[in-house]
Amino acid sequence: MTEVVAERGRRLEPDERREQILSCAVRLFGRRPYAEVSTTDIANAAGVARGLINHYFGTKKGLFIEAVRVLVTIPAVAVEQLPEGDLATRVDASVTWFLDVVSRHSTSWLAAVDGGGVGRDPDVQRVLAEADEIAAESILVAVGLAGVEEHRDELRAMIRAYCGLAKATAREWLERGALDRAQVHALLATMLITLVQDVFPKAIGRLP
């Protein structure tokens, strides 16, 4: 997500203003637990009246859920902009994109995948589950299996498991410092290529 910085008092288009509020919310929810961030805090950080938060997002929880969605969901443009090339090239680009995003918003991303301090809130869990489904479809596209229909449920399940590995590995880098970026990249790229070339054929048979 791109952080929007606007001068206080400068008139913005509605989409820009919404993006500005959302960027500030992402930053604040990453720094402090949900309960400790008020809509006044977010409005002050964004340089807007608090009523605009209600106008664009309804409630603080609505804004929080949208912030989580932005942080954990792979946008369609990320897949569309992957380079042409063989499996290794596209996997390398996909992993690079993921690591760029999580490192740029590391504190906020870690908070989001943990539910942002609101426990197992069903609305937040729904957003996280939806993001996993989008990630599964995005990875199928990235590795050239978008058109495969046979055994698709099994493919998606194994990719969701891989996504769990990606989150855990990113945590080892960003939170624990047990791995560096190069090690994380090597692990995730190698595992995804292995999944496609070795695991899928052994688990469900030959793929196109």
C-alpha cells in the first residue's frame, strides 16, 4: 500500500482523502493495539475531521478491518505485473514482491496477520481467510496453473499451507531476526518451485 502524505488544508479528491486516512490508520494500528488507537488519533494524523472517518469507513472497526484487508490481500495488479518467463523467474519476482511489501510495512503487517490485538474477532478472521483464498488463486496464476480445474481444491489447499509457511518465515525475519532477507527469499522461492515441480505431481498426478 502506498502511504499518502498531504499538506493539511490542501483539498484532495475523495479517493485520495480515503487513501490518506487509510494510510494513517495502517501506520497507527501497527504501532499500538487496536484499543489504544482512537478515531481522533487517526483523524489528527491524517489532518481531517473525525466525521470523515465515519463517512468513508463507518466505524473505527470498519476502518481497522479495511486496514487489515489492505495489508494482507494481494492486489490483482501485483500478479498482472509479474514478468514473462519461466517458473523460476516468476517465482523469484513473486517472492521479491511479497518481501518488499512485508518489509515496507513490517510492524503493521505483523499486527494485521495476528489480528491486530482484537483476538479472534470473526470479522477480522473472515478478512484473513479471504486474503488466503486470493493468495491461493494469485499463486496459481503466477506459477502457470490458473487454468487447471482438476484437483483445484487440493491445489488451493496446498498453496494455502505454503502461505502459512510464508507468513511464519517472514516472522522469523521481521520479528525474531533469526533469518535475513536472502535466506527467507531462498527458502520461499525454493519451496514454491518444489511444490509445483515435485509435490503437486506426487500428491495429485501430472499437471499440464
